[in-house]
Amino acid sequence: MQKAKHPNHAKQSGQHFLAQIRYNFSRMDWWILLIVGLLSVYSLIMVYSSTQYLLENGATVPMPLHYLSRQMFGIGLGLAVSAVAICLPYRLYIEPFWLFIANGLIAFLILLTRFIGVSGGGARSWLSFMGLNFQPGELAKIGLILLMGILCVKSRREVLLTKERWFANMDYESVISIGLMLLDLVLIFAQPDMGMFMIISATLLLVALALIMNSKTQKGVLLALALVGVGLITWIYTNADKLATSDHYQLRRFGSFVNPFKYAKAAGYQLVNAYIAISRGGLFGRGIGRSLTKQEGLPAGHTDYILAVIGEESGLVGLVVVVLLLSALIFLCFRWAAKSQNTFRRAVFTGVGCLLLVQSSLNIGGVSGLVPLTGVTLPFVSYGGTSMVLTMMLVGVLQVMIIEEKRVIEAQVSPVKEDYHGI
């Protein structure tokens, strides 16, 4: 006869699980949580302020509480998802099989947008579910950063064990990882969501430059990027008038970027109004809720151009505070990357830092006219349910890596042994 389980077994398992959760939450980086919390609170204030006079979706009167409540819901749900991510076992994040399954599902969701997607901002990149819009590309950011971690581990092992170039002896896991990355990028480019495509491709490239490529390859890639950049800028300036009057939404943004005042009533309308808003703000701003530009119809003042409203109402001081908070968050990511002796976690720390750096730079550069704005939101600040929830989830994944890093330090596990016996 099979022995019955001890009645205290389930109780002990539950106590062990709760103890593990308490351990995880006690080992988080609280500076990261503080920065994210400050940015989220400021986001609620500015979303409410920027939508005071906003009429959208057939509304006849402004509904700032509608946008505020949705942003609060996004932040709350994001915190819940982040907490769940922290409670999940670390092994789940480093197992290639589960990462392949998750990224395959993400690619399928992105593909679905081609057939049943909802259009917005010139791209069909949204799925509608029970009245809520969801952007699968936001999930791809997290999935692909974790896949890049797998690639970094594989490349390091191959170089150390065989003394040969990684590309010469790629295993099936490396091939699948690269294939999923390329598939996601192609599908996102086809939507066409240029902002998401630029963020993800730039993030993956920066991680590869930092952790996979040798110095000779780095120089070649950087030279190629410089040549492509010069060629692209030359082409945009040469064809600015044609681009600004193009039928394609994304091309009009590139064309008007050269001289927005020439197309102030057309493709350059957003950027010109952003300039006006920031110039009105001065050093200390007009005060929260007192923006004039948002009353005059600043497009996307609560999403892509929320920095313009911040600049007008909080002035240069408010802009600097937001930039400093984001910079501090990015710095903490890179500091953890520099401290880590585990290849996978170093890649994730670097990937999250690069992602936040690229996305923040594209938004800030777009609002200030330094680069064409391609529908990129400001992390933790702009209005957006999917973006807020999944950016919070990204913070949860970041905390998982930090918790494991602290556990390894406390247990004094050899980093070399860790890399070779499971990532």
C-alpha cells in the first residue's frame, strides 16, 4: 500500500513558497522602485492635465477623469503583473524551451494584427479584446531581450570552449533565437510600426555590440551604421518636400522634420505646436493645468508629445527632473550589468538599460526636433495602457535578475560554474 502523505507536507510547502516570495521582495532594488513610482505619479498628474480639453472618439465634452482612471488602471495592473513576474521562479526566465514558446506566441499575435488588427497612428499594430486595445509589439520587447540573453550565453560558451567564432558553430538554440528575432522585426516592420521597429532593432544591436561582437567587428558595424546614417540624413534632406507631402503617414513625419514651419498646417503641425508649448514654459513653467497649447489642440499631448505639456506647465525645471529620473533608472540598469558576472543576467540588465535609453532618446529627440518622431511614447510617463503595463512588467523581470544576482552573491556561487551548468 502507498503511504499517505504527511498532513504537514502541504503546509510546509506553502510556508516554503511564502518564505521564497518574502525573500524575493526583500532583495529588490528599492531605488528602481522609487524612481518608477515617482515617474508614475508624475504621469498621472500630467495625463490628467493634458486631457483637460481633449475631445476624442466622438466626445462632445472633455473627459480628463476617463484618461486618468485608465492610466491608474494601467499602472495598477502593471504593478500586479510585475509582482507576479517577481514571484515566478528564476529558472522559467532562462529555460530556452519556454522562451521559444513565449516568443513564438508573441510572433503569432503580431502576425494577427495583419488580419484583424486595429489601425492607429498610421500602423496596424493593435489587437482589440473585450473593448481593450493591446499592442503585441510591446511584449516583443521583453521576449527578445531574454532571447538576446540566451544568444550572449551561447556565444560566450562557444568562444571559451572551442576558441572559435560563435557564428561558425551555432547550435539549434542560437538559430531559433535569431530566427524569432528576425521574424518579430519583419512582422513589426510590415505593420508598419517604425517606432517599435527602431526601438527593438537598436536595442538588440546595442546589446550585441556590447556583449557578443569583438572589437574588430564592433568597428566595422559602427562604421557601417555611420555610413548608413549619413546616407539616410542626406536622402531625407534632399527629398524633404516630396516626403512631407507623401501619402504615407510615416514618410510625412520624416519630411516635415527637416523644416516643420514650412508645413506648420500639415505634417509639421505637431512639432511646431510642441516648440510653442516649450517656449511658453520658460524656466519654471506656467503652472500645472495652465497650458495654453493643449487648449489650442496640441495633438497627442498626453502620449507622444506629453513632454511638450510638461515643458509648458513645469518649465525647463520639470523637463530636467523627468530626464534625470529616466537617466538614473538607465544608470542603475547599466551599473547592475557592470557588477554582474553572469552572462545571461548581464545581457538582460544591458538590454533593459538600452531599451529605456533608446525609447527615451527617440521621444525626447522627436519632441525637440532632433530626430523624426515615429509614434514613440515616453516610458512610465506617456498615457497608454499596454505600454504602461508591459513596461512595469519589464521592471519586474529586471527585479528578478537583481534578486538572483543578490542570491548568488550571498551564496557565493562561482560565476563560471553558474554560466556552464545552467544559465
